Amino acid sequence: MLARHGTTFIDYRHEDFEEVLRVREPAGVRAVFDHIGGGNLGRGYRVLGPGGVLVSYAFSGRPGRMVGDTVRGAARVKLMGLRPGLRTALSMVPREIAADHEGYRSALAGLLAMASRGEIAPRLAAVRPLEEAADVHGALERREISGKVVLVPG
């Protein structure tokens, strides 16, 4: 669905997205949506074209350092936004929901309708018994699982 709008997939785990984008988009890209943080923030920022924006959302810290890493990541995004010519945005989902609750509900209803019609589908990484929830969360934190995990009653 996104391909018809010019979107292409780059597997950042197996390809250097910075290098791929320099070849495909030598003038830079208009927007980067980063959900990982860390070193990827700087790499995403470097591939922006003039007037581009880096949007950071949903990144997580290292196990045992979630709060500190999140605060440092948010501060880094804000500081990057002070540089002239490029912009940054930090999306904190609970704050966004509170700011426009009806807009959020409408967007969510639209996404659920698209999923119901089969136009979009989550990428399922695994289906596991509910009893394995702690193990699944550990694997997610260690980034051993990428995608959505459905926990089902045993």
C-alpha cells in the first residue's frame, strides 16, 4: 500500500540505511521517522534534505536504564532541533492523545477499519501462550524479537 506513494522498505538490520538513502536520495529526504533512538538519531538526521524533519517516537532505553536513556534521547532530539535548516519533533504518545483525543480516536478507528478490510496488517513476529509473557518481554527488550507478539490463553 505504501509503495504506491513512493515508499520503499530498507531493512536497517541488514542494510546501512544512511548509505542506501545517500544513493537513492542524494539531496536528502523530507522526513525520517525514528522509533529506535540511540545512534540512529544522528544517522537519520544526516540523511535529511533542506527543511527536512526528524520525528522521534517510541524509542526505548536499555534494560535497567529505560528512564535515563529515554530522558537523554528526548533531550538529544530537542537539541538537534536547535540547529538551523532542519527540524526535529518528539512524539510522546500519551501527550499526543491527551492533546487531541477525538483526533486520536478517529485515526485509530480508521486504522482498525483498514485492518478489518485487509488493507493493512501488523507484522506478527510470534504467537505465544500467556504463561510465556515474561520471557516474551525479555526477548523484546533484548531486541531478539522484532514485530508484534500476540499472547493467547493457554
